[in-house]
Amino acid sequence: MARSRAVERREQRETEKRAQQRRWTVIGIVLAVVVIAVLVFLVRQPAEAPLVEASTARYADIEQSRTEDGFARLGDPAAPVNVSVYTSFASTSAGALHTSAIDALVERVRAGSAQLIYIPMTLGNVDGSQIANGVGTARAALCAIEQGRFWQLADAFFSWQGLYVNQAFTNNRIVAGLDALQMDQSAYTACLSSSRPGDALNTAETDAEGLLNFAGMPTVTINGAVPLTDENLPLTDVTAILERIDAAIADSQRAPEPEAEATEDVTPEATAESTPESTPQPTAEDVTEEPTAEPTADPTNVSTATPGG
């Protein structure tokens, strides 16, 4: 009897334990569903994604294209001066340069004096700080090139840095920005699924590693070279960079100096050939003697024969 009661109590405790485990399992599932639902709601919740009002007019009537490496080009590909900017939407320093210099750069592009190429990267500031989701913004911007929306999206990304700080590049904000730019979502998704944005990012990293005096984010090159200060340090001041760009434009527009006409060296042979030949003196062989007329008989000295004389 006592053993039977002990068994019953043990079975009862095990039953209660299994019931408690089921309750905790149900509670865990419910909590997981709630968390997933909240996350889905937050992702799908429209986020503020304001565009920069000046963008439309800023880039109007300027040729936009993509380089062979997949980077965004603004202006005539044959423009004499190439200004390339290694930039990152995760870098506040890159955002400061863009905000300060973009209008001046576009002015030179519009005049046909320069072409502007932006090379997106995923790095942050030199000190290592960066805004979250730099990879997502770089890939989004590279795919926006295919629909002619790179420059407007770049303006928006850099403006969001100041507006939303580390929440600037949430996925739903990026999607809302693409919608505001009226991009084709299916074409955009196809681009993201392809190797194109990844290939471009790898090329950007390789190019930066091979660039002499690469200074981190951002770095500007003029005709492939980083402009340096007198101390051989990369220029970071916007005014100084623009001055160097203007100097390169001036050099490209300067008419080449006329080449001096080459004067032929006068050699003795040339002198001999150019000196009039002296008239050769006639030789005895060259002189033809004119025949002299035979003398005629003097009629006074001719005797007349007479017959029988």
C-alpha cells in the first residue's frame, strides 16, 4: 500500500512536470510568434525617406552612365579631367565632403571640363566609426545606377546621415527611398541577386589598395592621382581640392606651344650641293677649231699660157 502511494505520487509529479514543460513550450512558441510579428511589422512599416529637393535640378540634362567596372559616372566620358571619389555612405566624413563639394563639382561637369565618378565602398571613417548597414547602402546605390537613380539616391543617403544617425539605413528606409525615386522594384531585386554589385565592390577595394596615398574615406583622385599637400599628405580640404581640379582643367585647356621649326644642320656635303658649280674652263679637247679658208690665187700672179709660146 505504501509502495503504491509512492508510485502514484511519483507518477503525479512526472505528469505535472510534463504539463509544465508543455506550458513553457507553448509560451515560448507564442512569444516567438509575437516577436516575429513585431519584426515583420517594423520591417514593413513605412519609414521616412525624404529625398533632397535640389537633386532633380542639380543633375538635370547631364549625361549619366556607368563605367566598365560598374561605378556611376556623371558627365561626358571624354571630358579631359577625371575626378574620382572613393566614398562610403557609412562614413560621415564622406558625407561632409559630398555635401560641401557636390554643387561645385557638378558645375565643372556641366561645363564639360570634367567627368565625375563615385566609387562606393563599405568602409567607415578613418577612426573606424561608421553608420550601420554600409554594405546595404553600397549595394543599393550600385543597383540604382542601372535605373539612372544613383546620384539622387546618393544625395538622399548622405542627407539621412544627419537626420537619422545610426538608424539612417534601415532596410525599410532604403526600400521607402527606392519607392520615392519610382524605381522598378523587380529590376532592382534582380540586380541585388546578381553578382554585379559584389563584383563592383571587390573592384573598388582592389583599386583602393593599389592607389598611391589612399587616405581612407573619402579619397579624391584627379586623373588617377591623389592630390597632395606641400607636406606630401593627401588633401582633405574641399577648397584646396577644387583648386587642384581647376588647375588640371586649366592645363587641359592650355593650347600647346608651337614647336620650333627644325633647322637642318648644314653639312659640308649639303654646302657643296647648294653651292653653284663654277663654270669649267674649256680644255683643248673641248675647243673645236674652225676650218680656215684656203687662200685664193692672186690674179696678178697667174701667168696666161699662150698657144705656141
